[in-house]
Amino acid sequence: MHTIDLNCDLGEGCGNDADIVPLISTANISCGAHAGDDATIGATLRLCAAHGVVVGAHPGYAEREHFGRRETGQSAQEIAALVQVQVDHFLSLARAHGVPVRHVKLHGALYNRAARDVEVAAAVARTVQRIDPSLRLVGLSGSEMLNIARTLGIDVAHEVFPDRGYDTEGRLLPRDRPGAVVDSPEEVAERAFMLASLGLAKDERGRPLMLRADTLCMHGDRVDAIAVARAVRDRLARFDIRVAALD
């Protein structure tokens, strides 16, 4: 039976984490900068522990007005510092709750910048390695950050997005572009199946795009996040694709 990891960004103080956690295998929990706080982090840690869901840190730009989805223009050195502070704080909270942390995944605009900016990618990878070399780095499939992390000996996971559109180079379309967000749960589910089974997506021109798919991302801040997650699970189960966290 084929297996795929299904992850979701949680602990952001929006959406219904309690309903979505039982449907996923991995959670990326906000570190409290772009959204959320210590209380939401703690609640999400406890929720994931109760359901056996693997946990990772989800740092981002401290830019709450736009949910961390606007580029701030910070330098690679400044980004390294903010990742260090956020992940260190998250690890301390996770230890207090007795929950192991397995990975780091950047959020929003910072995620996209590290995917293409070599200097930022290297700064993030080295920072994560310095914090804990056993942490896996999750990033955009085929991105600069993952390429650099692998050369440093860091374990990586290539992430794909069934609810987002791609450009011709395999990058996520900006959210203000037509086709950037897939609205229909049924279409998200079909895209999830194609990615999980074949690593196949389509770019903005409708042409085939082959991507390494280690983990599929669901967005917990969608108003229909639960319906999307259920549709994806149903579609994968129909074709005997099991949802399980990465080793």
C-alpha cells in the first residue's frame, strides 16, 4: 500500500484545529510570530499528542496584519535570528508539554523567499542545524532551501500543495494571481491523489509538472478546511493510499 504524509499548519488561532487534527498525520504549529500565542501553541501541542500527530515548528515573519504572507525585506542575518528565537521558544514549550518536535517548516512569505533566495535558504538551513541537527527541514518541493539543506547533511521533506496553483517553474503562484488558490474540495482531493500517486501537478498553463511529493499540505485557515481534509482522505483511501507521518 502506498503511503503519504498529510500535514497542516495549525495553532494560528483560526480555523478548527480540534476537528482537523484527527484527519492529518503531521502538524506545523505556529511559533507565535505571524499568528497564535503560547496558549494556542500549548493547546495544539496537547491536541496533537492526544491523537498521535507528529509535531513541527512553524516560524514566520512577525507580521500579524497580513498573517505573515507579506514580504518584509529582512536580511538573511535577520531572518536567521528570527528563526532561531522562534524555534527555540517553540522547543521550550514543547518540552514543557512533553511533546517531541520532529521538523521545522517556514510559514508564508518567508517560506516562499527561502525557496528561491540562496542566501536566505542557507541561513535558515544552518540555523536549524545549529539548533538541533536531528530536525528535518520541510520546504517547497525542489526548492533551493532543500537543495542546500541536503548538502549540509540535513534531512529534508519535499512538500506539495494540492490546494494551490503552480507557475511554470514549480513555484507557488502569488495569492493575488488567478488560479493561486483551489476553491473546490473535490478538485483539491483530485490534485492530492495525483500528487500522492504520481507526483503530478499542472502549472498555470495546464501543462504537466512533475514534483517530488513527500508530504501534502492542507491549510488550516481555510473556512472549508475540514471539508477539504475529509475529501482528500476519502479520495486517497479509495485508492488504498494510506496517510502516515514520515519516518
